[in-house]
Amino acid sequence: MKPNWMALLYLAALGAGFVMAVALASMVALTRLVSWLTGSSVPMLDRWLLGTGILVLGILPWPGIVTLARAILRPGKREEFRVESAPVGEAAIVLTALDEERAIEQIVQDFVSTSGVGSVIVVDNGSRDRTRERAASAGARVVLEERRGYGHACIRALGEGLRSGHSIVILCEADGTFRGEDVEKFTAYLRNADLVIGSRTHGALLNGNSQLNSFLTLGNVFVAKLLQFRYWNWKTGGTVRLTDVGCTYRGIRAEALRQILPGLRVGGNHFGPHMVMAALECGLRVVEVPVTFWERIGTSKGGNASWRKAFLLGLFMIWHILTYRTPRRLQMPARDIGIYPVPSGTGQEFIVDGPEVASARVLYERRT
């Protein structure tokens, strides 16, 4: 799936024009107020405001209006698209954790006891408390990822889930904000989709004492719609519908994960939209499902920790959505790559899917 750059540029032009018109109108009002209060002559900006108004209201909207009218008057659809259904087996639950000793036992036990779960793996990102010990005692397999960063932990977790041999991998956090009861939602939709993203922006499923306030909710929806607009299609209204870009809770089929894992390279907190774009660029079927969201146990370390961190993370996500380019290694089918890197703290590990390790290694090195 290729991004719709024309739609993104058009949206950027509309946004810039609107901001310019608002700024000029505010300056005109301010200069007139100063002139009235002081009785002095202040340069007026009426001509600038008029010109900007004509541009924003009289010219820029028309390309969108014409395109929308064409979609209404000459409706189309994707005749070649076919809904596919495939069985799903047991899931590997992979949990990222950093200093979560207060929550980890409860969360692991919750997922272990959930129907349809084959194994639970905890990827510890360098905890300084007893997270690893308590996770192991609760029944999880514990893996250490020494490279700090939310994205690094997620990539390692997805790789470990793929190594487990289960047909689907479900990524989650070990902070108590998600529940095992939502696993069945992911497995249900993964019968028809390749990647299922959780959404925490549905008020009926949002616990009142959770971290998600109005600022975080609106910010997630805004950035999600920007990502959706990147892949806009007038025939379907967009390849994907999104309302949340920061939700860790997501499930993916193993064969789809093999395809996108080589191209996942963001180690920071903006990993969420990065994974979605990698999947869409590979032509995978991505859908979103609402999940419950609960009070966090312990201290937040990510974008939810403060208003400032959330705002900066939102800017990082917006920039990444606007500038993301498909890695060359994702431009060929996974079966042709033959090798899937799984980053770790001690070196590069490989999952080989080919007749010979040596030939697979050469293929991977050529692609990178």
C-alpha cells in the first residue's frame, strides 16, 4: 500500500492556510485595539487578511470539493479486493516491562489463565527491581533486552513471540492497564486480518481512573486520523480506520510478523504508528478493535507520564508519519528475504527461513 502524498500535501496546505488566516485576523484585531486605546496610527493588515481569506476560503477548498463530488457522483469500489478467512491457533503473549514488580505477577497470571493463550513471555528492558524474578515465578518466560527504549523492547518481544512457534503474537504491557479478557477480540478479528490494533479511545470501555484524559484522547485521535489520511483512498474512505496510535495492545499473525519484522527499527516511544505503517506498506490487512483500559499500577515512564512528554511524543509521531519511507528490505516478499533479524542486547540473532543459513545471511546483508 503506497501512501497518498497528494492528500497529505493538500491537508498540509489547508492547515497552513487556516493557521495563517487566524494569525492575521488576530493581528488585525490587536492593531485596531491598540489604535483605539492609544489614539495613534497603527499599520493595518486588512489587505493581507483579505488575500489570505480568499486563498483559504475561495481557492484551497475547491480541489477537495471537486474530488469529493466526483466520489459521490461517480462512486467506485475495489473490485479486486476479497475478504479472506484463516484459522488461528493459540497465541503467544509478549509483555514489555520496566520496573513493574508491583503489577507483573498479577498480569502474567491473568494472561496465563486466559483461554487461547499458549505461552507468556516477558521482555524486561533493564528493570532495577524484582520484575524478572516475579514474572518467572508467575509462569512467564523472561528475556532481557539491554537496549533501553520502548520500541527496542517491543521489537524484541515480537521476535521472541515469533520464535515461540505460535500462529499469532499478541503484544501488551505489564503495567496493569490491559486485561487478558480482551485476547478473544484479537483472535476473532485475526481470522480476517493480519494485524489488529487495540484502541483505548472508546469512552464506554475507558475506566475512570485510567491515565487517558481528554488531552491524551484527543491527541491520539488526531494523530491516528493523520496516519489514516496518509493512506487515504476515495473509493473506500481509507485503507484503515484508526482512533488510537499509542496503544501497545495489538495482535498479529505469525506470517505477517515475519514479513514486517526486518523493517521495524524505531527504538523510541513512537514505535506504535511505525509498526502500523510498516504493515500497511507491505499490503497487510490492518483493523482496529476497542479494548478496555484500566488504572495503571506503578509509575508511568512513557508519554502518559506528563503533559509535556505526551505533547513531545505527539510531535515525534506526526513527524514520523509525514517522513516515513519503506525500507528496501520490506519491498520484497518475506519468503524471498529468507531471514528475519531479531535484535537483542547481546548481538544480532536470526530466524532463518531458507535451505541454508549462509545463503540466507547473504540475502539479508544485500537487502540492508
